[in-house]
Amino acid sequence: MKLDTPYKKRPIRFLGSAEIKGWRLKVYGISAFNERPPEQMVDAAMNVASERLPTPAVKIGKAKDDKGVSDDRYGVAILIVHEGREGVFALVSWWVGENMLQHHVYFSSSDFPCSFEYISPSGIAACVWEMEVLAFERDAWVEHVLANPSGPNLEMYLTRQLNADV
């Protein structure tokens, strides 16, 4: 097997927090070319997140689907904007049923970097750089929500942020 392009570290940067439709988002940027993706790409991804995130942002109850999965949600989400070699990816994820991550992936070509198309039905999930963000967020969720001796603390979870070259 021969790789087209060898692995090269990319900057993962916490771009800030945002609020959309009652949701509190942790926004990350990854770029193959720069310190962070251009602002217009981030803005376009924010629009995608606004369309994808369900309302109401917080929904707590005892209802479960036919597979026994709760659709509880807590109004916190993760948005990853990744300017890659092949185009731009926007990943929108949020916690449901205490320990599950609802995850949706969008892509736009380099020619039209702000025109995202939904590609999750293809089975795609995340690349190695995006997985670093999701692993960090998983650990923060476990520490501050699931295994916190004082009980779930969404505020502490929301303050955790990743900034690394990976």
C-alpha cells in the first residue's frame, strides 16, 4: 500500500462558543493549510448547524425509540469545521440519552467551500484529526457529566477546550 500524502500534523483550534436556537455550541476549526479555517467557512458551517440541530434544544423525558434509545438532549453541541485537502467538512454532533453522540457530516468542495451537502448517509463519520476532537469531547463529557461525583455539570463541560497540533 502506498499513501498519496503522508500524515502531517494539523492545528486544532477552539474557535469559541456560540448559541443557536437555544443550543450552546463548542466550535472547533482544523485546517490543512492555515492556523484555522477562513471565517466564511465557519459562518457557512454555523448555518448548517442551525438547520440540523433539533428544537427544542433541551428535551428530557422517559421516551425511547423502538431500539430502546432515549432521545433526551441537553442543549450542548459540538461543531467541527475542517478545511481539508479535498474540501471542507462540517461535523455537527450533540449528546443524547446521557452517553450517545448524535453525529452528522457535511462536505463542500474546494471550488464552492461554503456550499455544504449532507454526506452522513454514505457512512462517513470522522477523519483522524476530527476524531481527536471527538475523543477530547468524550473525555470531557465523562469527567464533567457522567462520572462527576457532584453530579452532571454542563457548565464545566462547556469550559473545556482543545487547542493542539495533532
